[in-house]
Amino acid sequence: MVNDPLGFFSTARWTAGVVGLGYVGLPLLVTVTQADLGAIGFDTSAERVRSLFGGQSGVDDVSAGDLAEALAGGASLTTEPSDLRDADALFICVPSPLGRNRQPDLSYLEAAFATIEQVARPGQLISLESTSYPGTTEDFIVPALQRAGLRVDEDVFVAFSPERVSPGSGMGTKDIPKVVGGVTALSGQVAAAAYGRLVTSVQLVSSARVAEMSKLLENTYRAVNIGLVNEMAQLAHELDIDIWEVIDAAATKPFGYQAFYPGPGVGGHCIPLDPQYLAWRAKAANFTTRFIDTAEEINAHMPAYTVARITELLNQRGLPVSGAEVLALGIAYKPDIADDRESAALDVLGKLKDRGARITVLDELVGTARVKLHGYEAIAEQGDFRSFDIAIVLTDHDSVDYAAVARQVPLVFDTRRVFRRIGVSQENVVSL
């Protein structure tokens, strides 16, 4: 047991054990090594560990060079839970997806908690970073440690610090302020001292529950505002008003307004999922989350609305959806990354395919192999697009020559305002 845990985590060269080496855990592991601390990366997938040893990070924000430097700097990778006993701090960074009926799937978290129960030892800090509902840290980690014979604040320290990553933004783990809340005041202070070695700014809050809910509020705020602007986009279309011009006009107000933009749906591993954790927990407390539920309904409808608009545009030109040659530009959930998890683009294409459209995808970042796994024809690079009836901008990667697309394809449906941004105005380009 460390006699002075605050001093130890503030000044000593301690070792971090990162549980889960995905889009959250791997950047954290790299950040740990950059701070000249010891690092043990654990993942249950032997294939994942082999790929990392082979130099393939599989994470947009961790380059092959970053990974190589981390390994050269002493980071170890393992699939053996017992190796985590050598860590002074354990950071849990496993997925927390939604399961059937959009209910929280806690299976990854429960497996991680079982691992912690096996390997935790006196003197360790255990911090959960995976997004979950308020109360998860207290309800699961603390009892697991108690079953292992460990007492909070006397033997171990327990906290929650929500992951904050923005793939493709250029902001690394170190650059983003870290919210930290302990299950007790002392645990929070110890966790804040540890994170203070890793990031430039730490916001210590009064409890793990506050930290857990802060993460859900961040993404629920975005989901609700996206839902609002998606509804406004549909209304603007009915009123024959350019929603993009409306947004640009409103954004000139220097106070009280933040611009959000409509799109074909909401994608990624946070915005479509996190509000549902909050709504699920609210139901258990007999509380109705009306804003969250309405935003979810609007956002979930956007792929169908997008397909309806595409159908309308094709019909205006005497073309049915069935048999139409469709060029889909991008299937990643956001621009300039290779991540297609929970992508709304895939929902749009699935509905078009069900209606008989012949779909070809250009997404140089996601790559042809993964496009084909989704069941679509794929082209590896830009070329002659004159055989297509319509091009649909679903993800606005910077690498695409949109002006060239508009010159070659007779109809372009832009769901991401990219043509407005690049200053290209053509009669055959229609915006969402």
C-alpha cells in the first residue's frame, strides 16, 4: 500500500494499465508513454494485440509512428489479465454499445469488472473511462473490489473520468480537459493527481456520478440540437427556404446561438448511443426524457427522409430508384476518418438498396475491402463518373474533387453542404 498516494501519483514514475486497446484505450496508452510513465496495454483479443505488434493501430488518431514510439518507449501489450497486477493505475476503456431494443449492453463492462476483481491489489487506482449511466462506477466496481477483499480509500482508489476523443480533429488525449470524479473525495483527488500527469487540464468534480452524467450531458446536448436542426431542415424544405442560408444567417449572432448542421442521420460511437444510456437510467427512476426521446425519433428518421428526397429528385427527372446507378461519396460517420461505426450513410444506402438502386461507393479512407464487406461495389479512386445517374454526398471527405463530380454526374444530392463550403454552385447540385 502506498503511504502517500497523492504524492506518489503526482511525482513518482508509476505504471498505467490500460484495459481495452481501441479508439479510447490506444491513444491513452500512447499518452502515458509520452509522459514517460510505465504502460501495460491489455486486450482480450489476441488478434488485436498481434496487429498492434505488427504496427497497425487501427485507430485514426494513432499513427504507425505513434505506435512504434510507444512500443519503443517501453509500453507492453498483453492478453494476460495477471500482467495488470504490475500496474499502479488501471484505466478501463472498453466499449459500451447499445444492444437489443437500444438498451445498454453492459457485457464488455461486466467482463472488464470481472478482470479487475481478479487482478486488483492494494495501492492501485482504478478509473473507469467507458461511457455508462450515472452510478455504474459505484454499483459495479466498488462491489467487485469488496469481493476481492479491498476497501476503497484504504486499499484502493476508485474514480470515473469520461473519455473525450474527437477523431480527425487533431486534438490528442493530452490536449482535451479531463473531468474526474471519485467515489469518495480522496479517490477523486488521487485520480486527479494521476490524470494531471497525462493531460494539461483536469476538472475535479464532487463525485463519480457527476462525472458520469457530465459525459452523457455533453453528447445529449449535441444529439438534441442536431435533432432540432434536422427538423428545421425538413420544415425549410417544405417552405422552399434554404436551411443552410438560414443557419449561416443565425450564426452571425455573437451570443446565445451555436450553429449545428443537418445531415442524413447521426452516426459514430457517441452521439447516437450516449443519450440512450441517460434515457434508460431515467426510466428506472420513473422520469420521462422528452427532449431526448424526441431528438432520437427525429434523428432516427433522417435516413428515411434522405431516401425520400433522393427518390423525389430522381422521379423529377423521370428515373425510378430501382435500377438507378448511384455513386455514394463517403460512408464514414464523419469527414476525414476511416471509421464507419454507426454511420448514417450505411442506413441511407441500405434503404436505397432495398428499393433496387445499384450502389457504388467511393471512400478512400474506409477502403474498398470494408466497403465490399457492407455489400456494395467499391471504387478505389476518383475517375470517370459519367455512368452514374446521381451522386450523393454522405460524408464530406476533403480528398474528393467535388467540382469534378458535379461536372460529370447529371444530379448531385449534397447532404453535407460541401458545395456551399467550397463555393461551387451548379444547377445540378441540390442540398438537403
